[in-house]
Amino acid sequence: FFFGLSQQYKMPHLVVTCTFNPPKINLMTGGGANLRENTIQRLNQVLPQCTTTSMSPKQVPPQLEYKSNPPHWHVEMGTQNCDHIARSNIYLTIIESLEAEDWVMRAAHAMSHNSHSTKSTDAGMDTTRLFFYRP
């Protein structure tokens, strides 16, 4: 979406993609922007507590990992599940954490995956994208 923009349009931007269920979250920055380490630490601490299902105390909580191709932060909570209240808590946690870093939410987009196709491996899942910029 943001790739290929000319140099004059290099405003810091961030796209957060949340796919449920199980929860998968990607944070992709552009325009020369980076996320602060304390923001990543806060998300690592709070996001696993937002899910509907509880984790085993013996289980290591999922952590955001930096992926290099394309460059982004990613976490999968494969054994967890989120009802609509838990999803709202995840969105709120992400928005509050990013606003503390001076990101401003510009738009959001939500979609349900095709639940009519038996061939689709993601049938019944849904994805929400949150778009941010830093002035």
C-alpha cells in the first residue's frame, strides 16, 4: 500500500494488522519511522492478558518478534482465542500504546474472511487494519 511512494511523501506511517482467531498481530512502519523499545515491551506485557482464554502458568507468553523481510513486528498467539470484548481490549491496548508514542490513528478497516468456502484455510476469521501517522 505505501510502497513505491516518491520521496516527497515520506510521512512516518504505521499499519497494524490484527487477524482473529487465533490472534495474529503485525505492526509495519514506513516513512523512516520506528517503534520505541518501551512500546514493544508494553505490548509484550499487556497483549497476552487481553485474550478471552487464559494461558497456562507454565507457558511462555507470546512476544513480538522483529521480522526483516518485509521489516515488521509480529506476534502469533496460536493457543489463544478472542471474543469481541477481548478484540476491543487488544485494539484499545494498541491504540493507547501508540498514542503514547505520538502516533495518531487516521483510519481503520475491517473484513470478514470468506466463510462460505470450505477450501479456505482462514474461513471464519476476520482482519482489522489500523492506520496511523506521526505528525
